[in-house]
Amino acid sequence: MNQLVRLVNEWDQFEQANPGGDISNFCRYYLAKEQAGKKIKNFEGRVPPTDESTLAKIMGRILGAFSIYHHAAMHKAGAPFRETFYFLNSLDTLKEAKKTELIQYMFIEYTTGMDALSKLIKAGYIKERRHDTDKRAKLVSLTKKGEKMLQSLYPFMTRTTQLLFKDMHPEAIKLCISLLADVELKQSQTIYDLKPADLDGMFDDVTSGTNKK
């Protein structure tokens, strides 16, 4: 096949799968695709039956390593508990939110989230007030102390990510961000609509497209 025709076909496939992608993203995508057929190095245990399962296994192992680094970082930083950064950083993004909105935004269980919020309020990192129109709800936001704590945690989080990805090429990191950003966005929009259902119900909703936003 003519190399130019091949390139055009590759671009067409990329553009269909990534409507918002640009040339730099395409180049990363193409290089990654060229590597996809090669055997995964040092892949221990049974190889999963699908590419999706393989990706999930790799992500799970990476998250496990990150959890260890993150725990050590929060301990070193003097954070009240290991999830402190996520709560403060999420509130910094949302500015002010209902407790339930914050918990849903963070993908955590209700009771776990409420317990953590109580600890952070008691420690003075978060403040709460009654909702202006919904008197049953309370809004939470960062205090000055919470903002200061959050700023002090950023360097520790940077060190954890450096530990995790220090051997990865910067362009490969950018490619991963480009390819996974849409997955993260879709899950953020749909996961709490699915959560009350059992696995079969969630699977049916997602695969049938009834939960599309």
C-alpha cells in the first residue's frame, strides 16, 4: 500500500475514535499502536482474556504501587489521614458544595465520605454552613487553614507521581492522558447513576447505551 494512503487511512481511524484529537495526539497514538502488537515485558501471572482486562490489570497494579507511595507521602506531610489531599483538592476544585455532591465527585462511599468530612471539619480544614434554600443540606468549603494544608501537600503528591512514572517517556505520559481523559469524563458523568444497580444492571445500562449523557 502507498505510504501516503496508509497514513490517510490511519488518520481516518484515529479521527473517528478521537474526534477532538490533533496531529500531536495522532503521532503518539500511531507510535503506541505500532508497539501494541509486541509482547508485554515482565507481565506476571495469567494473561487476561481481553485487552480491556489487560489494561485494567495494569492500571490496578499501578494504582496499588501509587497507594503505597501516597500513604508514605501523607504520613511525611503530617496529613490527618491518607485521603486528606483528595478531599481538600476536590473542594478546591468545587469551591463550595453539598456534602453529598463532594462525596459523589470523589467516587467514594457515603459513610466513608461523611466520616472523613467530620474529621476535617473538626480539625479546622473545612467549614460548613446551611444551604440557602435547602435547609436540610449543608455546604462545605475550605478554610484558610485547609488552603494552607492543601498547598503544603502538592509537593508531596508531585514526588509520588515522580516515583511512579520516573522511567516513562514524557510523550508516552501525554498519550496516556489523551487516550484516558474521555474515559475519566464519561465515568464522572455516569457512575453515580449506575451505582444503585447490581453488576448485571450496570452492565446492561452501559452496553445498551441507555446511560449515555
